[in-house]
Amino acid sequence: MNNLTMKDVDVLSHLLSGEEIACKKARVYANTLTDTALAREMENIANAHAERFSALFALLGGKQ
């Protein structure tokens, strides 16, 4: 178990929310863009947000 304070948990929760929203938006953009190069880049951005989400979630002691 991590020795996180309530403030730490609050900050991590806020960051998780932001990463989740950014990932979802990037995936929507990737699916709606008609330029394949831009769509691919947006998918890469979505994947980067998903990786950060997973890393932050792990700090909270979550399992994926």
C-alpha cells in the first residue's frame, strides 16, 4: 500500500480525469479526421494519454 495523503489522492484523481478525457477526445478526433496521417497522429496521442492514465492509476494502487 502506498503512503499517499488525501491531498495526493485528490491530485492523482484530478490528473486521472484529465488524462481520461484527453484520451477519449483524441480517439474521437482520430475516428473523424479524413486525413489519414493526422488521424494516425491523433491515435498516437490517444495512446500516450492512455499510458499516462495507466501509470497514474498504478500509483493509486490500482490494477489493470
